[in-house]
Amino acid sequence: MKTALLPLLLLIPLALAAQEAPRPPQPPAPEGEQTRQALFRCTLPGGTYEVAVRAMVAVASHEYLVDGIARVTEVNIDTTGALVARFYFIEPATPTIPGAIGAATAEKAQQLFKEAAERSGQDAWKKVVKNYPTTTHARTVEYRVTDKEHLSRIFAGAEEAFRLGKTVMLKID
């Protein structure tokens, strides 16, 4: 009896498989949708940064002084990969001078400094500057922006992508 039952047991899965309705072929996914994922993308004059939102670990913004002469405001995006993105705005540090005349003098000095740098062909206040090896940041990609408003837009966009897990595309001129 056991020997006769064995062939029947082997035929049951085959019979069940034959009864399943054949699946209609799946239409191909539209072009570009095979790898659809949420992205944060920021296009700037110095290049483009793009990261999968799922790889973002932290978004931070902070401000600091460099040697008492420059104020740097920056946004950092940390990821699970080996690359940290750093977006920053740099400006001459304005000394605290009491009174309206002192403030106006400090602003005029800043303007003269920027104009002199531009006339000399030194655009250090506009581009990322690295002096190897003291300012080289391994595994850091850096973008310099021309004003704090651009930096605020980058932070807001990165934070939105990170917090909500959605695609955000920015273009900074």
C-alpha cells in the first residue's frame, strides 16, 4: 500500500501546479523607473551633489570663526557611505564696534577687501580653497555658496528630504 501511495503523493504537486492560471506577462517599467528612489540633489556653480535619501544619516548647520578673521556658516550632510558633503558660506568677520559709525566703517572695510580681492584676481571669497595638507578634508566634497540665503535653501531642502524621505531637487545659481 505504501508503494502505491508514493507515486500518488508525487503527482499531487504537479496536478496543483497545472491548475494555476498562467500569469500574464508584466509590462516593462517605463524608462527611468527601474531604480526609482528618493534623492536629494543640489546643483551649484561648483558642481552637483546627489545622494539617496535612505543613505542620509544626519543634516547639520553651524557657524564658526576661522582665526578671528573669517566667519564660516556651513551645512553638512553625513551619509552611510564614505563621503561627507559640506556646503559653506564664508565672509570676513565683522568686529563688534559700538555705534552706527563703527558698523558702517566695518561694512565699508569688508566691501573694500572684497573689491581688492576681485581686482587682484584672487577670488578666495568665492571658491573653495584648500592648502594641502592642512585644509584637505579626506572624503569630504565641498561646495561654496555666495550668500547665506543659498545656504539656508540647501539646509531646508536637505532637512526636508531627510525628515520626510522624499526627493528634493535644488538649483543654486
